[in-house]
Amino acid sequence: MRIAILGAGALGCYYGARLAEAGHDVCFIGRSVYEPMRRHGLHVESVAGDIHLPAPEVCRRPEDCGAVDLVLVCWKSTCNNLLTTLLPPLLHPGTEVITLQNGMGNAELISRIVPPEQVFIGLCFVCCMMDEPGRIKHLEGGDVQFAPLSGNAEGEARAAEHAVLFAQAGIRARAFRHTEEILWCKLSWNIPFNGLCLAHGGISVRRLFTMPEEVERAQAIMNEVCHTAEKRGFPLPLDIVQEQMERTARMGDFVPSSAVDYLRGRPVEYQAIWGTPLERAKEAAATVPHWEKLCQDILARLHPTA
């Protein structure tokens, strides 16, 4: 399969490397990684086994890659304004697109360019970082959950085929029918932990867990996200809060993506991770005071003079 990685950051390089190692024809698209990967290849230091691609295909522009069978959109949602320019050169009539991005609203934007039945969400439960272009550290996890934007049986069947594709590359994967069914699952982690590490100025998970009151706050926010999911008709597993808390406590020095973006002076994915989900919570009349306070703290951090 011919696959394009649109946004060759830590996430895109990790999954792209796994798919390339499994024998797929993968093209990595990204300006900052172009020269380093052309000179030194792609290195992945991983708890699931290291990978070195000595000569990966890497392009600065989608036009240099051309049309592919599958596009993985891996850049931050803050770059979605580029979709109308950078996605079309990668498309032929049957091209399918999977957004591996955080938060809500990304697939809907892609469906303005690609037929909705060819758009899918892939939620990644993974800790990986790119210390320098072309060098990835994969610290934990890697599972992916797929769902079709269409929400029908045919879409679910195609999502299952994508799950098989990833499973054959050594990635645990599972398919679902409804996007919200899986979106709330990841948001139950991202909203509290990505948010609190950001609100505290870009700290690590390890540092957050030295603050007992903030750990309690994280759990309270997570409970509110689960409450919202249930109010919207997508109840999460009963043990998800305990499982997420225990898993997070093992992450050590991991710094969540939005905290990293803040520290590096890059735009933060506020709307996709906190804003749009909060709007949907209010649509469902969910009571979420801890979540609302977190949003206030994040906005105060991002816009201190506002």
C-alpha cells in the first residue's frame, strides 16, 4: 500500500516507521525532517523494538509525493488551515484519509475535501517524543482505535481493515462504528492530564504526581469527561478512570504534547482538545465545573494579558 504521512513529527514518524518496516511504501512529508532524514535516515528507539530506516522516502511538499492509497494526517490540529492546500495533491478518487490527531472536529474538516465515507479517525494511545528531527523515542503504549466518520456498517468494516493493516505492522488496533465512542475515551486522559501539565507551565507527568491535590483534580476532571460521554450516549468502561490513573502514574518524565508545544512557543491545540469537547458537554447539559475551571486556567496560561 502507498501511504503518505502528512506531518512527520513524533507520532507520524513512529507509526510510519512501523508501517514501512512491515513492507508498505511510506512517504514522510515534512519540512523540518527533510534534510536530517535524507542524510541520516529515521531512527526509532522503542520499548516495542528499535527501528532504523536508512533511506526513508521523505518529501518537503505533497506534490513531490503524489497521489497515494492512504493518507495519515499526523500534524497538530492547529495546522488544519493547511488541509485545503496540502491534502488534494495526495488524493486520487479512492484515497482514504485517517486523522491521527487529538481532539474533536478534525475529521469533519477533512470531509470537506474528501468524501465522508473515505474519512476515518484513528486514536493513538502512545507516548512518543522527537528530541530532534528524524530521531524518535517511543516510551509507552502504541494502541490505535479506528472508527469511520460515516458511522455505518460499511464504514466500520473499512475501519476494521485499517486495524488489520496496523496489526500486521505490530501495532495493537481495534475498530469501532462511532467516532464519539472512541473520542471520549482518549479525551478522558487528554483533557485532564494534557491540560494540567499545560496549566502548570509545561511540567512532566512525574512532576504532576508530586502534587496530591492536582492528582485528585485530574481524577475529578476525568470523571466529568466520563459523565459527558454517558450523557451523549457513549458510556465509557466502568474501570477507565482507575486504569488511566494507574497508567499515567507509570509514565514518568513524559511531557504531554500541548505542554511541549507551550514550552517551545508553538500554537496549542486548545479548541480541538478542550474547546469543542466542552461545547458538546454543554449541549448535553453535563455538569463539569472542574473541567470549566481547567479551561479557564489554560486560557490564562496561554493569554496572560487577556
